[in-house]
Amino acid sequence: MKIALVADVHSNYFAFEAVLRDIDNKEIDKIFFLGDYVFGGYASNETVDLLMHCQKQSQKHLIISGNIDKLITPIEENADWIYPVNKQIYNELGIERISFLKSLPENILIEEEGISICLCHNPSEIEVFTLVDSLRREHNIPNMRGLVEISDDMKSDVCIFGHYHLFMDEKVNEKRFICPSSVGMPFNGDPRAQYMILDICEGSISTSRQYVEYDKLKLIEGFDKKGYFEKYDNWSMNMITTILTAHNYIGTQDLRR
């Protein structure tokens, strides 16, 4: 069985669309979507619509929410501390899309070919990577001590998660930790859209990293056409710089502008 692992789209619709096309060209049985679909690009509506379309296409696909999806949906209660851009994203999403995001579970426990798998966005408050460089995160390494601690409480054989925007496939205490990097905003120095293919065969798991080119010029043009540069200049430049360099510039400037 081959499963595509997709995480952290962050409203980068062009990257998301390119990855789904790439998946369509491969013999993939199902897709696991691991959260954080909005906030990053300007195309939150298109991104959520495409995700909803994937859900309708096949009941085999599994979709969970991420921390940003939970952050954006109750914005009316959080309006005092959320970035102003989120209010526009919230208003543009509309009731149907917001209801869809709110309906998503935070985690799912399943079994595939005798292997128990937990899908979550972030497996623990314990960091799974050791932060060597907050900007160039390709230098960060797995936090083995933290993974051991997390594995002690794991109820599944495998934990598949997103959140970190980096690849991981580590085995600790007979437990497996798998992270497929990020579709829309990788932090590993490679600006291509990224995901993973999980291959389960006769009780054994293997993973392969996937890299997909997409049209970044269209993405940048959209920030201008939708007026994001004018209204949210720091936020837009942070997001674009992060997407184009695959280094984490988020928060290096005041994102309230």
C-alpha cells in the first residue's frame, strides 16, 4: 500500500495543486493530510476548496487539523492578539469553509496492514528537533532524547505528523516518527513543494521524499493583485521570503503590518 503524506500547505495553493497533480501521476492508494492548510499565502479559499474536493473524491483520504487551522477559526474571540491579516482570511473563508476546518479531528488512530498509526499535527510539547539554527532549519537535527520520552507514552507503532516543515524518519524504541516536511513552506533550504510517500508492505514501512516544482511567480503576483503588499507589507514579505528561500523568516519583522 502506498500513502501520500501531505502537511503544512499554508494557503500556498499553487504548491498544493502541483503536489496533488504529482500524486495523481503515481500509484497512490490514499492521502493523509496532516494540518495547517491556511495562513501563509493569500489563497486560503482556493486551498480549502481543493482540500474539500479531495475529501469528496475518496473516503480513504484522512484529514486532520493543525494548530494554525485551530487558530484561525475562532478569530472573533482572539481578535485582540491575532495578526490583522487573519481577520481578512477569516472573513474571506466564509461559514462553509470555516465549519469544515472546525470539523476536522486533531488526531486519528488507525491500523494499516497490522501496523498501528497515529496521525497528528504535532506529537508533543516536547520538541522533536534540536534547534541549531532558527532561520536555516536544515541544520536542525532530531532531538533523540525527546523522541525517546515521547515514544514511552506512544500507543501506536508509528507517529506521522507535520508542524515542523522538515523531513524526519526516525526509529526510537521500536517506534517510528515520520514527518513529510511541508507542501507550501519548507524550512530546509529547498524551496520546492515537498511531501512523502509511505510504502507499507508485509508489515514493513519505507518512506521516500518527494520534491515538486511549481510556479512561484504566480504566487508572488497574487500577493500584489489581492492588495496584500499594500495592506500587510511586513507579513507579505516575510511569507514570500520564507517560501522563496525555504528558510524561516516568519516573525523576523512585526507581522501586524
